[in-house]
Amino acid sequence: MQIEDFTVQETARLDKLVAETVATISRSQAKGAIEAGQITVDGQVARPKDKPAVGAQIHIELPDPQPIDLTPENIPLDIVYEDDDVIVVNKPQGMVVHPAPGHPNHTLVNALLYHSPLSSINGTLRPGIVHRIDKDTSGLLMVAKNDHAHQSLSAQLQAKTNLREYVAIVHGNFKEEEGVIRAPLGRSPKDRKKQAVVADGRPAVTHFRVLERYGAYTLIACRLETGRTHQIRVHMAYINHPVAGDPLYGPKKTLKGEGQFLHARELGFVQPTTGEQLDFTAPVPAHFKAVVQKLRREAGLPVDKAI
């Protein structure tokens, strides 16, 4: 049983208050729990849309979550490369990488387990997963098929010897052609579902360079030196160039799509057994390419040039 109590500091919808105050509860989960009578206000049942007064006491009693049954699923995969140690997969936008509360199945891990055995280092919910990308970010991921490969790939991430380069459409026009963002990241003190630049955060470094300029938007490449949660999205918003389409860190007026225009385009690492350097590139998805072509057309640039 999860039990939480807090005092309302600022008037807002009850489901919003709970989601912003308790890190483990999403807004949709809060709404369901309120409707089930598991969240009360001053000892009384309430509705998700109710707005408790400042000083009201919120009491939460949630049953323990049911264990997630990690089942292999026959979901098509875009496999870019595979050997006895490693799988490189091009993840589509909208697919969650591994099961979690709210996403118990239909994830990349479910699909991978149907295809191949995976390493056990990350436990039962994240087998084989060495690094992640967000649900609505597309592109390349390296996955370990055994523990030896997992240890090698993780060590390369720690040593910053691998290549992870993204391409993104961001708001605004840069004065510079390239730059480096060095700003520590941690949980936002204002919204617990967000990351933010905070003084006591973990070191985070993003290198960027301009690829094309469209006036109100810019196409950039970002190379990760570290791999913090939402790193590129937070860093770009921090320098006032949020990723277009980003529902969490960007403005409401933005390019239409199914999430942020961010794609993991290049991935490079040393093969764990042979020591061979492997490098891969995945083209941007069709919807990303179509938006770039539209922006090029409007800016008077060649439309069909490779991205």
C-alpha cells in the first residue's frame, strides 16, 4: 500500500495537484484513484476537477501495483544490425522502450524478447537495455544480447567513447554555427515530472551545430557527451531554442506532429567481442522529412537534399 499525505499550497484541480506533488503518480493515475475513492480531501471523497482550498489536507491510499508480466510479443522491428552480442534497432516514434507503470506491454523490450535472448544485467523489466530514448523520440538504440556485451557497452557509455548524434528541429534562429551546452540536470523543483537545469544536478554536456536555417526554426545536430533524462530537450529549452513539437518543454504554438521532432540519427560503438568499430545511420522518419521539406520550400532552399 502506498500512503501519502500533503497540504495544499496552491489552488488547482485535484488531479493536477496530486500529479505535480507526488512523483510516482501521473495525472491519469491520479484521476482514476480519485474516482475510486483512494484520494480524499479533508477526509471526504472528491472529484478530479475539484479545486481544494489552500491548507486542505490530501490523503492518498493506493494499492500496491500489480507485477508486470514481461511477455514476448511478435511486434515488427526495424533491425539495422545484429550479431551474437548486439542488436541495433531503429525505434519508431511513439514506442515505449521498456515496460513501466502505465505501459505494461507493447514496448520495444516485449518485441526484442520475441526476437532474441537479452542480457539480464538490468533486471526483468529492462533486459538488454543499455541506454534509452524517449517514447516520442525516434532512432537508433544499441541492445545487449548477453551480459558480456552489456558490460562492454555500458563501459563505453561511461567512458564517453561511443557516438550518439541526434537531429532536431528547434525554435528560433541561432547566432552561432555551433556550440556546447554544459548545464547540470536534475528533477525540476517546480514540476516533478520534468527535468531541469539545477545547481546540484548531474553533469550534462550537449554539443550542437546548425545544419539549416528556416527563420523561425532551425535544423540542428546534437551530439551527446552524457546521457541524462530528456537531456537534449531540456538543454535546448534552457538556451531558448526548445525542440519543435515538444509537449513538455516547448511552447504550445509549434510544428504539428506526434511529439518532439527529435531523431537519434547516428550511433557508433566498439563491438564487445571483436573490438571492431561499428557505426550506423538511420534516416529521419517520413513525417520528420516532410516537415523539413515544407520548411525548406518556405525558406527558398533545395527541397530534396538529404537530411
